[in-house]
Amino acid sequence: MSQPRRHSLILQQIQQNGFVTIDELVEFFGVTPQTIRRDLNQLADEGRIKRHHGGASTESSTVNLAYQDRKIWNLEAKNRIAAALVKMIPDGASMFINIGTTTETIARSLLAHHNLNVVTNNIHVASILNAKEDFRVIIAGGEVRQRDGGIVGEATRDFINQFQMDFGIIGISGIHSDGSLLDFDYREVRVAQAVIANSKQVILAADHSKFGRSAMVRLGNISQADHLFTDQEPPPEIMDILREHQVKLHIV
């Protein structure tokens, strides 16, 4: 069994049971304890589980990692995703860009473009893109979250609903095995739903650590995306959904 497949099944076991022991996983997979320890340590380093003596549990589904930690988490993968994604954005295009460190990385990669029109509820994205004189950057109104510069709330959602854009570029906190897109703040989720509803094409950007990661609010489903940019092949369950709904997969 490949390591990505084993990781996917480990995450399923943890999600179903809340906590699993090394001995249980050794018996389930028929591998050595050393192999399971390496798997758990890697998943913990990626922030997908909490490591405990003798086993592992789900990470918090109610509190996201600190913003500064998320900025450097899987940064190399985010850079590769951003570089590939912006190639499908033509000069002169219009787009929404939502909250997240991945979308901030994408914003930096867009600086080589020309005459873009951007609506965002991310203060950091607005600041990055405002450096280009030929860009038109519109920032949504609403409540500013101090922890990460995201703008959320009913006013933000209503603002987004005034526009119809060529692209909606979406970052996400977690993707469940059933394809559910997950996040931590219901206010942010409602804004992201408005972005999806008002975009001609929805582009989801998510590095591999988002697959199987827990968060308590369901945003929608991966089947609503037109494109998925990621750095590793998704788990088999997700691949089935992508094929069924003709979501174009880009592995960078």
C-alpha cells in the first residue's frame, strides 16, 4: 500500500474514532510500529492530527492554526500551486480572491499580469495587488478579523453578491473524504458561498495537507469547483468525486 493511501486511511480511522492507538493501526495495516510512528509524526507535522504517546487524535475542528504559522506551513507547495494556477488567468480578467494564506501566495504570483480586476475580502491580498497601477482592486466591507486580516459578515456577503466575475479563487481549511469543503468561521463560509455563486469558473487551491483535515463548518462540496490545484494526488474517494463531476485536476 502506498504511503498517501495509508495516510488517507489513517485519517479516516482517526476521524471515525476520535483517537487511535499505534497498536490498532499496526494490526489494521499489517505494518511495523516504526512505520506507523513515522506516518503519525508526518501527519502531525502537517497539522492534520494531534500526536499523543501511543497514538493520535483529531486536531481541533473549532480553532485554526495561528496566521503566522499558516503563512509558512507547506509554503513550497503553495508557491508551486500559485505559479501553476495564475497561468490560466488571462490579462484583463476579473476575479474574486477569498481569505487564506494560499490565496495570498496566489496574489503575489499575479503581479506579473496586467489590467486585472479583483474583488477581495482579504486585506493582505488587497495590499499585495494594490502595488500594480494597472490593477483595479476592490475590497469588500465588513468586520475585519484581527487575527488574519479577513473581512467577514453579512455586509461582506451582500457586497460580494453585487458582482459577477470571471473567476472565483478559493482557499479552504479542510476537505473531508466525502468532498465537503470545511472551514472554521461560519461568517467566512457564507462569504465564500457567495463567491462560488457569482463566479463563472471556480478555482480551488489546496495543498495535500487539506485532505482529511477537520474544521467544523461545511462550506460546500469540491464538486462545485471547476478546477482543483494541488501538489499531490488526492485520496481515492476525492478522485472519484472529481471524475464524476468533471472537476479538472491540476497536480503541480
